[in-house]
Amino acid sequence: MIAVLPLALQKIENEYLLFGAAGLVSLAAFVGLILVPALGSYGRAWEKLVAGFLSLFVLAALVLVGLVIGVVIFLNWDAISKWF
């Protein structure tokens, strides 16, 4: 007899845990290295708001660069794997 577990109780695979941990580390690095200094550099509330908004553009640029690098590696993996 096969026991069917609810979705919340199913085993989470290692890949999802690793990607989740990498995402949390990346988010913590963004907050600690980009957002906090940007917000701390200004005194007025509207300046802090604009600095936070512009920091989101930095985050989007970092994500976009990461995606482009990932796609390039994915598409050229046959040639890259020969280097090893």
C-alpha cells in the first residue's frame, strides 16, 4: 500500500534547499552591502525612499547579470565541460 503524504509533508529535495539557502545568502548580502548603506547615507525620509527605490534597480541589474551568465553557461555547456 502506497502512503500518500500531503504536499506540505513531502520530502524537500536537496537542490531546493541549496537554492533556497543561496537565495537567502544573496538577499542578506544585498541588504547588508547595498540597501543599508544607501539608506544610511541620507537624512530625510524622501531621500531614503528614493535611495531604497534606486537600490531595487541595482538588485534587478545583479539578477539580470546572473541570469545572463547562467544562460550563457547553459547554452555552451558542451564546450565548457571539455575544459575539465
